[in-house]
Amino acid sequence: MIERILLAVDDSPDSLAAARAAIELATGLGARLRAVHVRPNHCLDRELEAATSRAAVALRRERAAAAILARISALARTAGLPIETELLAGDIAPAILDTARGWAADLVVIGKSRRAATGEPYVGSQTRSVLEFGEQPVLVVPSPHPTWHVEIGTRHAGNRSHPDRPSRRLDPSG
């Protein structure tokens, strides 16, 4: 049974789609939800701070990370779902995996990533690492599609702008 859902977020549209799916899943299942954002430790930040003797770069990144988590929290509150948030620092995939393990997550939800310029199917390197090394199931949410609606156990896809086209029902149980 899924009682704890860990949501890994960044500032991408894929991550926002993952957040919406995780909130809907957690609401439907009565599960706890924890959203995490990982702020990578970039050597460039340290170099810029040393060169300019200002901590402005790190401060801006910290504020941006807090804004991402605040946006996800607002989405969850709107859905009536309590949410925990945590800002992590370090290497992205290991930080997500360590948190999932330490918090005893039953499911990790993460966005797919749309960075392939070729149009070929693509899963980002961090998502791929979470999939490869995760100890719990991982739900990878693809790029947002304006007519997708997720329900517990089913997924409905239809084109609302074309009512003559029937919706497809995708049921993961077969």
C-alpha cells in the first residue's frame, strides 16, 4: 500500500506535471506527501562569490529553490492536502535516493524531462539515475499534455477540443 509519496521537483514543466500527479495520487490514496528540491553544489557559485566577494549568487539560488517548494505547497493546499517540503543540497539523484530511503517512501514521483532537441524519447540523467538505483517504485511523469487527467488506477486521455473523438482509458492493471 502506498502511504508515503516522495515528489522530486525543479522548475520545469515536467516537474509541475509530476507535482500535480503526486498531489492527486496522495489525495486519492490518503498518503503523506513530501516534496523535495535539490540545489546542486556548483563550483561556479563558489568561484563567482570569491571573485565578486558577494554571496548574491547563492542567495538568489536559495530564493529560487524556496519559491519552487512554495509553489508546490500552494498546489497541495489548494487540493486540501498537507505537504512536507525539504530543500536538499548536493548531487541531485543521490540526494533524492537518500531521502526516499531515509523517509521510507513507498513511491517516488519525478518529471521525465524534455531536453532532447531531436524529438527522440528522452529521460533526463537524474531521472534515469533515480530509476536505476531506486529501491522503491518510481513514477516518471511525462511532459504535460493539456487533456490528460489522472485518476487512481486509471488514466484518461482525450481531446476535449474534439468532443467527437472518444477518450482512451488506460488501465495499468491490464
